[in-house]
Amino acid sequence: MLLSGRGSNLQSILSASQSGALGGDIALVISNRPDSGGLDIARDAGIEIALIDHQAYATREAFDASLAGALENQSLDLIVLAGFMRILTPAFVSRFSGRLINIHPSLLPLYPGLNTHQRALDAGDTHAGATVHYVTRELDGGPSVLQAKVVVQPDDDADSLAARVLQVEHQIYPQAIAWHLSERLQFTAGTLYLDGVALPPTGQRWESV
Ligand code: GAR
């Protein structure tokens, strides 16, 4: 797992792993930031951790090569980006193609990139949400697995909306990872299938109100 911050998604995935719902274990947690709360969560759970500080590398390529080296040393079924706030190089993405998954705090294809909640509020959207998707070279553009919506409340600001979206993130990310680990997802000819049934471009829908 790769992360940069507080690690609440790590915590939800860890809980699913411990309850048996995930169908797998977290082998390694890598952060690019020394102050990540996620590193503390992983350490306390007895998970191997690594700090690969991007500031120590002159180029994005050099950082990604170091990251790839740490990951290649393990036999990993899936590389989970959980609040990992670095854009990965095409070389890195190609190397782990089909084994890289991300959660993004918007209803993709709306609002790739940063400040998703403020952008949804500024647009007057009635709903916001989160999307789990496989990672491709296109930023936040890979095939969607699972998407959850929440209702935007009249008094929402970016923080309150982010907090409500985070609650559904904690439900959909472990679910999507479990689907991958049990080989229920197949990507063929540009379409993602769950149990042999084609998913819509936005992924399986997970409604929440
Ligand atoms: C989550 O909201 C996640 O969707 C977002 O960062 C947060 C991490 O929280 N990811 C991105 O914005 C990726 N572009 P966490 O550290 O508590 O899991």
C-alpha cells in the first residue's frame, strides 16, 4: 500500500483484513512523507513499513524507480494507493499494470486531480462521492470498479463534504480490493467485468444517502 497522509483508508482496509472480509493481508506500507499518520497505524499493526521521501530524489523517474524496487522485492497481488498524493510516471504504471488500484474522492469522470469537494460545491452539484478505479497513464482516468454517492447538504463546506465522502470511501475500498483478490474482476477489450457482467463506465454503483 502506498500513502501520503493520515491513513484512514489504510485503517478501514486493515480492519477488513483482520475480520477476514478482505481475503488478504497488507504486506507493506510505503509513505513518501515522514509525517504520515498511516505509517504509525501500520507500525502499530505490525506491518512492514518503508519511508521513501520524494524530496530526496532529483526526478520523478528516480523516485518511482526506488518505489518500484521496494515493491518488486515483495510478491504482491495488488498495489493499493490510499491517499498517495504523487503522480506516477508512465513507466511505473506500465510496470504494475492491472495491479494498481486507487481511490479518488469524486464521482469520476468528474473532478480528476485536487480540490474535488470544493469543485463539486462550486458547481452546485447535488451529489458528491468517491470512486475506486484501476490506475492507467491517464490521471484518475482508469477503469472504475465501484462508485459511491452522497448527497450534498445545503450547509456543506469542503471539509464537511470530505468527511461524509470519507465514510463511504471506507466501505467501497475494502469491497473493491476483496473483489480483485478473489479474481472477480476482469478487464477485457476496454471493459471491466464483475463476475462476467460488464460494469458501467462509472463502475458498480454503491448508493448511500
Ligand atoms: C482520501 O479522501 C482519498 O480519497 C484521497 O485522499 C484521502 C486520504 O485520506 N485521495 C486522493 O485525493 C488521491 N488523489 P486517508 O489518508 O485518511 O486515507
